[in-house]
Amino acid sequence: MAEEGQVIGVHTVQAWEEHIQKGNETKKLIVVDFTATWCGPCRFIAPIFAEIAKKTPEVTFLKVDVDELKTVAEEWGVEAMPTFLFVKEGKVVDKVVGANKEDLHLKIAKHSTAASASA
């Protein structure tokens, strides 16, 4: 298991389900980066995503390779890379499509403060 403040690579459907389940129990915000090795914007945003993860330990950050876990990407309606899904208690509460650093920052701030305010 990865430490707090890191992006956790999810490589199996079972691991994915465990993370979502754990998020349900802890009511923590989960931000998922749906990415692909061949995607240029994904490579651009990856270090930024990792940097945000370091600064936001109260949020769980996951990374899913859409080629590796096609079924998960399809099940969650991911059609473009990168897509960032904001998941709370098993439901998507927000989404950023594309390597939009500002949007990512804003939505993480919005939903992580909502998480700590209601906790």
C-alpha cells in the first residue's frame, strides 16, 4: 500500500474495487487519473498530479492505465485521456477532462475542503 501523499497505481480490478470500497468507508475524496502510456498530455500532467498528491494527504490519489484496466475505464465512462474523476462514497462528484492544471487544483481544493468541513 502506498504512503499518504502519493499517487497509487491501480493495476487490477480487485485493487480498484478495494480502493473504492475503502473510500466509501472512510468517506475520503478519491481523485482518479485515468491515463495511458501513449498519451502526451497525460505525461505532462503526471508530475503535477503527483505534486498535488504530496500536498493533499487527506485525499486519496489513484492512477489507472486505461489500456491495462479497460473494463474500469468503460464502467466509469472514461472516453478521453487524461480524465480525472472525483469520487466520494462511490459516486462521481466531479470530473476534469484534459491536462488542465488549474481546473484540477480548483476542484481538488473545492472537494477536499468540503470533505474536511463535513467530517
